[in-house]
Amino acid sequence: MKHETLANFYALDAGAADRDYLQPERRDDLAAMQRRVADLLEGHTVLELACGNGYWTRVIAATADSVHATDINESLLANARADMPENVTFAVADAFDLPAAEGEYTAVFAGGWWSHVKREEQERFVAQLRAKLGKDVLLVLLDEAYVDGSSTVVARTDAEGNTHHFRTLPSGERLEIMRNYPTDSYMRKKLTSLTKEIRIHRLEHYWLLKCRLK
């Protein structure tokens, strides 16, 4: 899956970014993760990647000193700007091609983004964060765990181990979207050379990883 395919999917179906959060069986796990994210990022100057409609932006803004929320889709940023606290700013940015910002942020957050980064590109992606933001920045990743009957069924697994499923646009068109469901051991293996102080918190429907960039 090309990055452009993912960006196009969310541009054509803005509601998809938050639809999964509305599933009743996820409510308790989601509330617990909201509290954890707010606690972890309290007092931080946060760069948020792929903020979408601003779901997690609002959670972070409640406790962070400031949030700079970015997304590749201006249409999603327009939704996110509505009724947002004054400590939040926005910008169009590609998470794979961030501008240099060393010393500007103490933390970086991505909710629902890591699953869309190809397994073979993950180390390069984190290395880019280190190069652009500097060392010792807190990295917080939050994403969906696969649960039968709740998660979208995996359609295929490619040669690199990335899993893919089909999503239907409001127009009726179907797009193949990559979404990975990594294990704790896999994430530790991928991130050990690039980060330190790795901690993973996993619930039934969501997982959260925090670490610091080396």
C-alpha cells in the first residue's frame, strides 16, 4: 500500500478516522487509554502526527502545555480545528517527511498511525523522528489490537508480513488498506536500537507504547 492510498482513503471518508472509537465494546478500554495518554503527556510540548479529526488532540490538549497537531489531509485538519483549545496549533505535514524541529518538542504522539507504517519502513521512520526532533524526546504510540468480531477481518498478508484489509468508501468503492497488529516482542525488537526505556501497556482492544528517542 502506498502512502498516497492511505491519505486518499481518509480524505474520501473522513469519518473512518473515528468510527472505530464508537464501537460499544471498546468504550472501557478507550476511556482507560485516554486517561493514560493525558497523564503521560501532562506538561509536555507535543507534536502530534496524523491527528485526523482531532480525537486524540483534545485528550492531549487537556493536560499538555501545547500541542502542534499535523496531518497530511487539510480536510481532516479543518474538522479538527473546530472547538479546539487555544493551546493547539495545526499544520499540514507528512509524517514521513517532517521539517527539522530539534528542541521544539518534548514529546511526539501518534494515535492509530503505527499500524499503517510498513514493517520494512518502521526503523527508518523512527530514525527520521530522532534526526528531526532530537534525542530524549518522549515517543508515545497508541493503536488498535486485533480482536475477532470487532476488528476488520484481515484479507491478506504480504511477503514482508504486513497485513491488509478492505475498507468501503461512502461511494461504494473498496480500497485495500494496510493495518498491522504487532506483538509486544516484535515492537521491542524493532525499536531497541533506536529508543530506550520502552514500556508497553496492552488492553483487549488497544495497546500503548512509550519510550524515549536515543
